[in-house]
Amino acid sequence: MRVLGLFPHPDDEAYAAGGLLAHCASTGASVRLVCATRGERGSDRTGIAAAGPALAATRTRELEASCAALGIDPPIFLDLPDGALAGAAAATALVAAHVQRFAPHLVITLGADGVYGSLDHLAFTATVTDALRALAPAPRLLHAVFPRGLFAPVWRALARRRPRLVAAIDPNMLGVEAAAVDLRLDIRVQKPRKLAAIAAHCSQLAGGDPATFLMAGLIEPLLDEEWYLVAHGPALPAGADDPLAGL
């Protein structure tokens, strides 16, 4: 089996789908990760790397360490512009080329709400959808989704401090209700790998503590179970508890 993770920034793979990626690798699947940007326009919470090339180099190393912690192949970077994925004209063709080359059975990306309404997240999920639309047979596409309202405080904080990064939305509508989820993946066995992957993104943490990622209280609810919707391609068999079931 071949599994492809497609994510906009270094760290999105870890909090959103680290358990699934590690699970698939542990079952013998070939797991590859493609990252749209190097996160160069973000910030370094350690205060060491300035935004730009220095931060890009730091976050590249961090994503490599995260992939190693999850037991998957080293990452591939598309080198699209961080903070401007909505205007990246080459994005769909780049993603489609990697999908065609790897021919995955399963693709994972972020959900249609952009996690916390991030414009880059929204744009890249749309890009992945466009890239897969013309493929036949289509791989199963899973969207990583989260409990309703969990990331609403992140949207509110960004809307105050960095409003150009997020969409103008009702933050209370972020996430999904449990009844709507297609796959609730038990990742307790993979919890140490997921925590190690998050910890690898040191520039995004306070004092190196994974519990401080983005905002206190976000990570703990994501360590026992990950939620997914089937967005495209083959449905999951009824009652399935594995992302590769039926493929």
C-alpha cells in the first residue's frame, strides 16, 4: 500500500495526522509526505531564526525530524510561497505530478475548514482536490478534521494579531460534530510517535513542550484519536477502523 500526505506547512502533518501516518508505516505501507512550503513567513518561538531563509532552513530540518519520528520517508518540498498559496498558479500541476508519480492508494490532507480558517490551509486543500479530480481510478482522499470549536480560539487570536492569515468566518463553525466523522482512528499505540513528531517542530513550541503548540489545550484532545472524513474516491467499508480498509 502507498500513502501520501499532502500538507501546506511543516508541523501540519504532526498535529493533524501524525497518528495515521505512523500507523500506516507500522503496517508496512510506503508513506510519503509532500509539503507545499517551508514555513518561512512564520515565526520562531525560540527567538533564534528570523523569518525568511533562516526560518525556512530551521523548519526544513524540523520536518525531516518529524518524518523520522513517525517512521516515514523524508519529506519532499514543493517550495511554494508561504503565506501566498492562494495565488500559487503552479500548485495544482505540482501536486498532480507527485500524485501521478507515487500512485497512492490513500491521500491525506487538511479539512475544508482550513483547521482554523487559515487561508493557506484552505487554498492547499482546494489545490489537492483539483489535482485529484481528474485521476482515474481516484485514490481515497481523507480530510483530517477536528472536534467542533477546538480551534476557534486560534482563529480569534490570529484574527486579532494577524488577520491577513485567516478567512472571515464564524469560528464557532470550525470543526465537525462527532456523528459526521467517517473514521475515528484510535492512535493510542502511536501516541509516543505523534508527540515526538510535534516535539520535532521546536521553533513552534515554547520551551520545547509539545503541549504549547499553537495554544495551550489543543494537543491533548488529539493524542488518543484522530478524525477523518472521506472527501473523494473509494468510501470506507461500514464500520471500518483502519484508513486502508477496502483498498
